[in-house]
Amino acid sequence: MKILIIPDQHGQSNGLKVAKEKINEVDFIVFLGDYFDSYFTAYRGMKAVENFKDVCSFARNNKEKVKLVIGNHDLDNYIYFGQCSGFQRDWFNEYNKALAENIDLLNIAYEIDGYVFSHAGFSTKWVEDLEKKEWEEDFISNDYWKSLTVVEKTNYLFHKQFNENGYINQDYNLRGWFTFYNRDMSGCGENSHQSPIWIRPQTLLENAYFNKQVVGHTEYCIDNYVALKNKENYILLCDSRYHVPFEIFDTKNPPAAITYLELQVEYKNKIKKINNLLSKFGMLGEALTEEQKMEIIKKNFGDKAQFYYENYFKE
């Protein structure tokens, strides 16, 4: 099964453009959340709102094929108010309204062909807490609760927070399931009790509940999506510093996985190359034409040269 994955966009529209171009080439398109809170001024404010609404419109028109995951930055702009870095207080009301109007489209997770797609991933500890929870009958009957899969239970909890208008349902206090785990001493999500919108890849890899997961949330990719392995666990990482690339994931032919240590080395080496070339181009200034820059990039990045030029070196 072929799935186009659009990682965290943070106000950008590039992912939606690719989704529209590729929709007839794939079985599904999954947006991995974080539609707001860009560090770049160009993608803040009404631009972010418009881009998010365009994504939602695209999803409504292609409901069977397009799936939208919610990220920690989105939920922060909906019910938390200021937990995430990059929070834009002046635009909270606009972001909040856009989310309320489209909350029915957003889920915490989807399971497709044996892979679980979420913003950050499901840990064993978080799922254990979920599975042992007993609810009042007016919330959900025990028999029905037990009949649901973990993904279905998680999405049920998520949507039960909101009333028919998309705003907080005061009858149930469910926010604790998705807020930042307050005993996380790392301060960034490296704790096995973190929720599927907060946990980080290293901790997830060691404590994964589902052994095949696809996540965004952490900017570990450079020029392609990266798969991590640990024992039986396979975690596909999709987010990057500039929120590119956009790849089609074939569940029948998944990318070969590497260890977390190998990822760290690969990431540092690629970033070092990029920074060295940026410094070189900066020092030479107008002495280099764009064609000359491209030749240097080709020597360093081979057949990925055009990608690197477009995303890291183009003025």
C-alpha cells in the first residue's frame, strides 16, 4: 500500500501542494499534524489559518483517502494555551477558531496496513495506563470500551473532550491524557509516560507499544525519511528542520532501518556539510553564480543535489 506522508507543516502550504499533485498515485495521504506555530514570520497568522483551512477542505473533499493527525502545537492552540515553543499568543483566537471548526477531521492516530500513524507515537507505558482505566457507564460502557482497539480508544478519548460545537466538554476532564507529562525531567518528551503527541523517538524506540509506527514531531530527517530499528520495533521518522521532504511510503517495501546511534552520526554529518557549504557560499558572495553553486552541491550530495539546492541553498 502506498501512502504519501506530509510531516509537520507549521503554517506552510508545500505539503498540500504535493498532496494535490500525488493524490491519484497513492492509496492514502496522511498529514502528521502541527499545522501552526511556525518560527518563520511568513507562515504565521492568517497565512497559517488559510493553509490549515485549505488542508481541511482538501481532506473533506477526499475523506476516504486523506487522513489528518493532530499534533502537540495544534492541541496547544486549542485547549492548552502556551505549552509549546513558538506559541503565538496574538493569533491564539484565530487558530483556536479554525481548529474548532474542523476538529471532527482530526484524530490522534490511524492504523493503515499494519502501521500506526500518529504525531509522536504510542509507548507501552501510556497504553498500559489507558487499558487499565475504568470509566463511568455514562462515559462509555465497559463492554464497548473493551471491544475497541487501542487506536480507537485513543481517538474516542480525544473527541469526547469536545461538544457538538467543537469546544471543551466540561462534563469530562480528559485533557490529562494528552498534556505534557509533568514528571518528564528531560523537559522535551523523553519519558515513556508521554502521550502520542509528545513522546520523542529515542524513548519511543525503546518503549514502543506498536512495533510498526510512523511519526513526525522531531526534526531528525534531512533529505529523506529515516527508519529506526530496535529489536522488533520499526519507527519511521518523517519531520525535518524545514519540514521537507514529502515521500511516498510503500508498506510492502519499507525503507531499511538504522539504529539511533547511526541516525545521530548521519544527521550530524549532513548538517555539517550543509553548514560548511553555506559558510563557503556566504564568504564568496557574488563571486559564485547559481550554476557554480549547483556544481559544488552536486559534488557533495550527488543525485540529491537539486533537493539540497531547493531546500537549503537557494536564495
